[in-house]
Amino acid sequence: MLAGCSKECPEVNRVQYLKIDNSSINANSAGGEYTINVTTNTACKVMTGDIDWIQLKDMEFVGNREMVITVQENKGSSRSGTLTISTQDESITCELTVTQSGK
């Protein structure tokens, strides 16, 4: 017969980590898809601010991820924006700058 635990098991304090394999993307004026590898052991979120010319499939995810960033065509002047990738509690953040040439 197996006996159950009479004490509560202690919580394990896991050290969170988050890193991206590139801190910038240089997109041409035609736009397209670009991939960034995210290495993490926790739940994360992506904040785009007011950048409306960049789309992401997943704004929240858990664990390692190939993050695909879609940049729309640019018919105007050069532009740039910064995405912030962070842990859910925002204790760790990484910034990704996207710069796109104009026509």
C-alpha cells in the first residue's frame, strides 16, 4: 500500500529566462516575413505599441518559439518601430527594432 504525503511539497523557485537571437530586422520596402528565435522557459507577451504595419501571429506564447513577423509593404518614406518581448510579469524584456526602407 502506498502512503500519501502528509506535508505540502515546497514550491520550486524557477529562474526565468528570455532571449532573442537578433535585436533588429532590416526590411526592404516590399515587406515580407521575418523570423526571430525566442528562447524562454516561461509565458511571454509581445507589445507592438502603435505600430500598425507589423503583424504577429501570436502576441502571447509559452516556451521557445520561432516568432514570424510580417512587415507590410511600404510605399512611403523609411520607417522604424520597436517591439517589446517580455515575460508575462515584465521582469525580463527584450527589444526588437524593425527598420524598413521606403520607395
